[in-house]
Amino acid sequence: MSYEAYECLKIRLDSGIAFITIDHPPINLLDLALIQEMERIGCELENDPTIKVVVFDSADPDFFIAHADVSMIQQLPDTVPPKSETLNFFHAMVDRFRSMPKATIAKIEGRCRGGGSEFVLSLDMRFAALGRALLAQPEVALGIIPGGSGTQRLPRLMGRGRALEVILGCEDFPADLAERYGYVNRALAAEELGPFVDKLARRIAGFPSEAIALAKASVSAAEPAVIPGLLEEAHLFDQSLATDSAKELMAKFMAAGGQSREVEMDLDKAIADAG
């Protein structure tokens, strides 16, 4: 595998581990460029027999992934198509990291909201820095619903009630509360996060690749089937896009400076102002 010509990602390979650093200033926005590179790196990693573990982190201590690009969402069709029988591009992209025969891990510092949250939820494990990491699904505040797997991943991790608290409340969850709810595996002091994830990744990478792949497949078989849920989520997301409130709230958010670094540092305020 070449792992070349990436502009939004930095890739380092070491002893069966792929360390992928998201580096897409100013806020690691999950726009078309980053989504396309995530799709490409997923395909390369999936088909690379030398890689056993994949670790994602960010070059920006304030933003892991801000969220999906709202201006891109605004350009999606606002008529509701028939329910699809196949996964859309985004669902297929994130689900590849769940289903690939490698261990996938997120090392989260900074803000990880919306589509960024859905991306890390699709990985096998998530570890977050105390006092730095914030996770959220703020879509409902903009009149839409999480459309990139959040409504399916969160209930499986934390139960229906807590998942609805995250999705309907639209508030940031700090690392300690995210750990208590099951949003992340562990919350660790910022100075401990890197060494812990590195040690775990190297430990897993020391085991046979066949055993890693088969163990992951067996654990996945214990979960409720995810694909039908993703197809239903996509259909309901399309319905939310067609509402007048979604168009109005997304426009207000962007007009108020949404997706600028200053506004994204205090997204709760921006959401309240947009409402």
C-alpha cells in the first residue's frame, strides 16, 4: 500500500500499526475533502495485510473532528427519495472501520461532534482526554437528525434513555461523563492518554492478525444487526432535511459564523442563538 498524496491526513506506519493524524485546519471540519480521504484510507487499510491496528488522533488539540460540513448538508436534495436498500456513501465509509478485520481506536482530544462523533462511534474503541475532549450530537438543534450512524451506535453503547439524552439534548459531553455513559471506553488524564493508547495498540499488534480479525468478527456477531438500522436512519435523515425548520436553522447557524473556530469553541451558545 502506498498511503501517499493525502492532504487532510498524516499517516505513520510502525510495527503493524497505522497511526492516522487528522490535520485539516482550521477545525478539522468533516467536509468533502476529509470524507473522501477517510474513504480512501479506509479502503487502503482494509486491504493491507501488514496492518493489525489503526489509531486515529488529531493534530489540533482543540478539535478532533468539529462535525460534518453544514454547508455541504444544505446542498443535499430536500425532496425525500424512496428508502434505499444499500448504504449511502457516508454510512459505508464509517461502517468500514467497524467491520474491517483490524482493531480501530480513537485517541480523542478536543471537540468531536456530529459526524465526527459518528466517525469515532464506528471505531472499535474510543479513549478521551480529561479536561480536553468534548463529544456531542448537536444535529437536532439544527432541525435535522444524526444521519451518519449516531442514532444506531449510541443506543447500542449506552442504552436508549442515555442515547436520547445525548441526541435530543444536543449538549457537549466532557470525557468523564462520556466514560460514565459508555460513549468512550476510558477517560484519561491528557498526559496519560497517548502512552496508554500506544501501549494498547502495540500489545494488540503483537498478537496474530487472524486471531484479531476472528475475535472482532465474533464480537460483532453478538450485536443487533446494524445495517437495517443505518438504512432506516438514512431515510429519516432525508425526511428531516426536507423540513422548513431544518433549512431555517442551518441558515441561521451559518449566518451567525458557524464553522468558524471562534464559534465552534462554544457551540452551545451558537446553537442557542440560532434557535
